[in-house]
Amino acid sequence: MAKHIFRSRLPNPRWLEGLKRHGYKGAGDISKMMDVILGRDATAEVVEGWMYERVAGKYILDEEMKQ
């Protein structure tokens, strides 16, 4: 489940661009997906290190996303 959510949403450029058009609401939806991933990892330990690295690269370290 976590890999499916991860692959279909968080790093998906089409999903991300759609949410960016919605401003604060889109940011809230991204946050909710991160909560799902973190919750699944905390309870079932299903999130792999590469997933966290990819999210960090796309959402935290990406200069375009910072703006």
C-alpha cells in the first residue's frame, strides 16, 4: 500500500502539478499523503529509505518547490 501511494502520488509530477494549482489546499493534500506514508511506516515498517530520500529531494531540497 505505501509503495502504491508513494508511486502514484508523492513523486508523480502530474499529481503534484495539479495540487500546486490549488495553493494552500494542494499543500494540505500533500501533507495528508505524507501523514499516510509516515503512519504506515510507524505501524508496519513498510517505507524504504529510498522513498524518504526521494521525498526529501522533491519537496525539501528542490528550489522550485521552496518557492
